[in-house]
Amino acid sequence: MTSSQASAVTTEPVAAASPLPPPARERDGQWLLIAGGVLLGTIGVFVEEAGQHPLVTVWFRCAFGALALLAWCLATGRGRELLLSGKARWVACATGVLMVMNWAMFFAAIPRTSIGVATVVFHIQPIWVIVIGALFLREAISRTQWLATLVALGGLVLTTGLLDGAAATPEDAHASNGSYLAGVLLCLGGSLCYAGVTLLANTQKAISPFAMAMWQCLVGAVALAWAPWALGWPPLGAAWGWLLGLGVLHTGLAYVVLFAGMARLGLGRIAVLQFVYPLTAVLVDWAVYGRTLSPVQLAGVALMAAALWTLRRPRQAG
């Protein structure tokens, strides 16, 4: 599932027999967004339990995700949205390549760090969008945005655990500092790719979020079709179930749930509820694997959350 087009999704119409009253509509949207965030927060468990090479894992997510989205497309009659041409088609393909790189680096980072750390570090992505926009696109950045950016980067440094020794714990298989640092760098690289997806998607707002997600899955499925043959197919058994879940649950179902929720809410509420995903990932990492963040790392998470909420909330009038 791709949530990089959140800013464009809020205006997407949602099919319904009759509009819900505003309070009920907002309440339903809130619960849908929470459910989607909780669902995405379990991605790390599926990746770890599948135990496959990151590129193989990405290919299965793309392949199963494309099938799940195709089924939803046929059920809702939205096939015409997939017909892109000209620049829109090239943008969709480019975002597909970047999304594949993003997923591959994120999946490779999880076993080297932890589900919680990798997910929180990955959520620095909005900072890259602001920095790239200011440096290369000449977008105006307010003092508040620059301050929030610096605070978020400071929180990122604390969250990695590299400053307080939390990066290496003897009981973990990923205790090597070198491997841990590589995982952090991989996650930062993935977040940069994700920022590229966001910036490219904003150049073609006529592409619906569904079409963008479907094209990304199709590009990934084609580009990495060689991966299982070269790197090995998963053994028959549980691994296939975990990989199927990545495609059907975290791509197909999560897409439907999250975007339906976003269409019912304002930007401010969406900005706050998007933090359900990393919070769930931290809790799931603790509940399933017993891995916890140190007090310094938790302070870093709090700083990042405060800074990113400041950046994502809608600007006040005047």
C-alpha cells in the first residue's frame, strides 16, 4: 500500500448510497484511519516471519498487491482510472521504481535494526520533501518549518539509538553496530526514495491514488520478476502465507481502508492519525519480539512526532 499520496487523497470521492451526516462521517473516517494505521504497523512482523531476501519480499508484495487491487478494481468498476498516457504514464512508472527501492531498503533495514526503529526512522520522509522543495524547487519555507525540521532531525538522531548504546543489545541477532548502522542508512535511503515518490506524485495530481498504487505494484512485479528465480523461492509453508498477507492485507486492504478514511476527514485529523502507524510498529515490536526503545529513543520519537505534526497540520488562515 502506498500512503505517499495522502495530500491528494483527501478530495477523492467515496462511493456510497447516501452521504453520511458530518459527525458520523468523521467518526467512521477516524476509525478507518486508525484501523489502517494499526494494520500497517504489523508489516514488520510479516517481513521478519517470511524470512526472505528483501527483493523477493518486495516482488511478492507487488505481485499479490496487484492482484488484490485488481480484484477491488473489478468489484468497483474503476478500471478506466488505470489508463494513463504521456507524462502521467512516465510519472507512474518512475514512482513505481522509487517505491520498489523504498520497500527493498526498508525491508532490508528491519532485521538489521528493529521493526520499531526502522519504522520511526522511515517517517522522517516529510523532512526530505521540505528540504528538497526548498533547495531545488525554490519553495518558500517558513521559520516554523525550518525549526520543526531541525527538531525532527534531532529526534531522528536520538531515535536511532546510536548515541546511548541502544543500537546493540546482546540478546538480539542484529547486535553488530556495523550492521545496525547499515540498517539505519538503508532506512534513510528508503525514506529519500519515498520523498521522491511524493514529489513526483504531486506533479500529476490527475492520477488517482488507486491508479498510482496499482501502477507501482505492476512496475515492481515486472521489474523484480527475476528475483525469486535468482535469489530463491520461499519454501512451501508459512512463508507463503506471510508474503500473501503483505500483498493482500498491507497493500490491497490497507489501501481501501486508509483512503476511505482519508476521504472522510480533514487534513488536521489525518496528520495526527498518521502517527498510529509508527506507534503501532513500536508496540508490536515489543509485544511480539520483546524489543523496546530506550528512554533516549522514546524522547527522540516524541520530538519527531511533535515536529512532523507541526509540519503536516494545515496552515491557519491569516
